[in-house]
Amino acid sequence: MTIALTPKRRGFTLAELMVAMGITVLLLTLLVSVTGVALDGWRLSRNKVRASRQAKAALDQLSRDFESMVIRTGNSFEWFYAESEKDAPGPSSNESPNAARLIMFTAATDRYDGDIGGAKDKGGDVSAVGYRLFYKDPITNQEGTDYDVFALYRKIVNPDETYDDLLAEDDLEGKFRRYDASLDDSSNFVCENIFEMSVVFTVEYTETLANSAPVTKIERIPILATTGSSAAKEFRLFGTGIEVDGNDDEPFARGRIVSVDVSLTVLTDNGIATLRRAQFAGTQLEKFLAKNSYRYSKTILLPQP
């Protein structure tokens, strides 16, 4: 009689199981690390793309208005006004460090709601335009909500109203206040997450020194709320010259503005959310901005009168 013997089955040893588990943990760790790096890269790319789109929307609109800005010399009327906001927008202790406010006359192509030559067009071609930063919810148009953001608004005044209310005046900012109440309407929204907007004017002028020929000089005038010997808080252009912080006796006062540099600091969505709940002091804000914002700037050449 033949007896068939079944071979004895052998299991895994404890050492083999430990090795297998170690390899599995190592692979999972590598997978999680790679996934984390990929997510961080995707998040960074998304923030850059979104910030660049916001900056492009703002800079393109500003460029169109500046490049068609209207100035007439030989009169005492005010043609342009810029200031760094005295009451800066933003949450408590995290206000915008530089929030430029701009008022100008320009041949805007979107006057009369873009219906140039149509039924709304009354024949005018010079509009007044105002820019301002606000901290509010651009969707509900309310302030003090959990969804407030820094937002840039632009108010255009049609040529007929501009002619009646704003042209040929020596206090453009004062006359424009009647339109400030509607400047932050949803219809005037340009883009969001603009934490800081500053401008620097390049002025060209001629100076005649004793016993020498006239010399052409260039002066750069930044409009900033931050302190600094060369920084100004208010810039006004009249038909007779330039006035900076109430002083019209500077050497460049009879010069001409050849260009303006516009600089924007655009926050990420995470940066906006952090600003709502955190307060920064000293260099903390600088470190926060370095991590959660992007900086954009553009030089815009101005038409010459």
C-alpha cells in the first residue's frame, strides 16, 4: 500500500513580515511626500495665475485711462488728483499701507456704457474717472462681513455730467465727492485682492542755473503714506503747473508728467483669510506679505498737452 504524503505548508516568518511592512511604509511615505510636493506646486501655480489675472485686470484698465488722459495747459483748472488714502482700507491693524486714490480726465472708450455713437451718446468725449481701494464684500456690496476683501473700484462719469460738474474747476477732489457715494457700487468693481496700490510720477522740467544754459532734469515723485523725505501724500496737476502736498514752488512745479509707475501688491486667497483673523506687528507683516502676496508694476507713458 502506497501512502501519499502532503507537503507541510510554511508561513511567513516574523522577520519577513517586518521587512514587508517596512517596505510598504517606506513606499507610502514616498507617495505621500510626492503628493504633498505636487499639491504645493499646484497651489503655488494657481495662486500665481490668479494674482497675475487680478493685476492684469487692474493695470490694463489703469493703462487705458492714463494713456488717454486729457490735460489742458494755460489755465488755473485742476486736471488730475492723486493721494495716498488718509483712512486706509482694511481690517483692524492690517490696513493697506499704501492705497492710492486717483481722479483724472480721460477719453474713455467705455463712456455712455460703451454705446459710443448710439442713442446714449450726447457728443462728449472727455470723462472723469476715479479709482479707489475698498475693504468690503464685492458680491453683497456690504462692509464688515466675513467675506470682506481688498477690492479696486473705478467710477466713470459720462462726458455730459463731467462737463457740467467737474470740468473748469480748481478743486477736482472736492467736486468729485458727489460721486464718491456710488464709487464702490458693484457695477464699478474692477478686481479683488489688491492689498496695496501706489503710484510714482516722473516729471520732466527745465532748470536754468546761473551763468549756464538751461538744463533738462527728471524728478520722481512717489505718492506714499509711508514716511520718507521724497515721498508725498498728495499730488495735484493744474493747467498752470504741479502742486505737491500744497506746495507749488518746487523746481519741477512747471514741468510736465511724462510717465507714471503703478505698483500693485496682490494677496492670495489664503492671505486674505489670514488677514481677517490675525494681527501683524513690526516686521511680521513684511514676512507675511513675502509669503502670501505677489508684486506687479507697470510704467505708463502719458500723452503730452
